[in-house]
Amino acid sequence: MKPKLSLGMIPLMLIVLVSCGTSKKLKMAEDHITRLQSDSITAANNLSSCNSRVADLNNQITSLNSKNASLNKEAEDCRQLKQDLQARVDRLNAALAEQGTSLKEIREKIISGLSDLVDSGMNVTFKNGLLYIELPEKLLFKKGSAVPAEKYKAALSPLASILNNYPRVQIYVVGHTDTVKIHNAKFEDNWALSTERANSIVRVLKDSYGIDPHRLLSAGRSKYSPIASNDTEEGKAQNRRIELILNPDLSKLWEMMGD
């Protein structure tokens, strides 16, 4: 026999059914909300991380821009320094060329204008960028003496005239002897003879021919810088000499280098 439902039970059953359906939807909604909240938190974290990364990249860009500006300044400074150095090198080369030209002109004038002295044994050579004028003893001094007589001074006149035309050239006067020991009460040894001979020539150039003493320097080398063998009389005669070493005035060059 089938049970019979009363009219009073039907509304209750409907409520139960509706209630069951609503609970499922509510649970689904709550789950969806939970997922959305989780996704929102994840998105917020990602956004925060991205913002932090963007800020870090912006800082790097700022730093790189600063370094780039600094490098550009250094590059410009280097370009300017290179230009300044090149200009200084050009000035130095011009000054060196001027001095070198002066020495070549002096040599040509001596050789062409002082043929008598050249024939008498004067020798003019270039060595290590300097001009050497070698004057044998017989043109200037009596043997064993350091006092040039008037006739010996005259030999220096045409040479001094040329040197006076080049006031920026320094003149080093160096005395040399052979190996024979000096037998003279005036000189202790060959050092003294060679040095005093150089001093005598310096005095002649200054006092008799008006060469600026600031250009002059004297020294003695005794027997220690021979140009020939001292085993023969001819070689000894060559070694007894006065050297005039002409040197460009480098003071201007040093001033340029210090600019």
C-alpha cells in the first residue's frame, strides 16, 4: 500500500529542495570569491614586483646616463689634450728645425768663407746633433803655452764674426792635449794646460770679438779624448787641439715643453 503525502508536507519538501540548490550555489560562489581573492593577491604581488623592477631599471638608467655623461666629458678632455699635445709637438719640431738649420748654415759659411783656416787644419763636422769645430794647436798656441799671441787671435776673427750672427747658439770651448807630460812651471799637469787653453779662447771670444759670455762655456779634457794615436808625432799634433762645440739654445725648447 503506497504512502500518501499530505498537503502539509509539500511546502516543506520544496523548501528543502530549494535550500539544497542554494547551498551549492553559495558554496560555488564562495569558492569563486576565494579564487578571485587569491588571484588578486597574486596579481598585487606581481605588480609590486614589477614596480620594484621598473624602479630598479630606472635607477640603472639614471646611473648609466650619468656614467655616459662622465665618459663623454673624459673623451672631450682627451680630444682637447691630444690637440694641445700635437700643437706643442709642432712648435717643438719647428724650433728644432730652426736650430738645425742654423747649425747647417754655420757649417756652410765656415767651410766656404774660411778656406784658409780649413787648409791650415781646421775641421768642421756634425756629431750627435752638434757642430764641432776643431782648431789645431798650431793655429792658436805655441807648444806648452796657454796664451794666444795677437797673430793667433786673428785666426779667430772670421770665425767669431760668423758666430756673432747666430746669438742663440751656445759655444762650448774644450781644450785637449796629447799624452806627453807637461814640463812647465805654470801648469801642474795636462788637465791644467787643457783647461787654461779653453779659458784663454773664451776670453778672446768675449773680450776681443764681443761674443756674449752667457753663450760661452770652457772645459779641459787633458789627454783623455784623443782623435788620433799618440804613438806618432803626427797623431800627437792632431790631439793637441781646441774644440768649439756649437749647441742649439734649448732653453726655448724647455720653455715650450713646460707650457
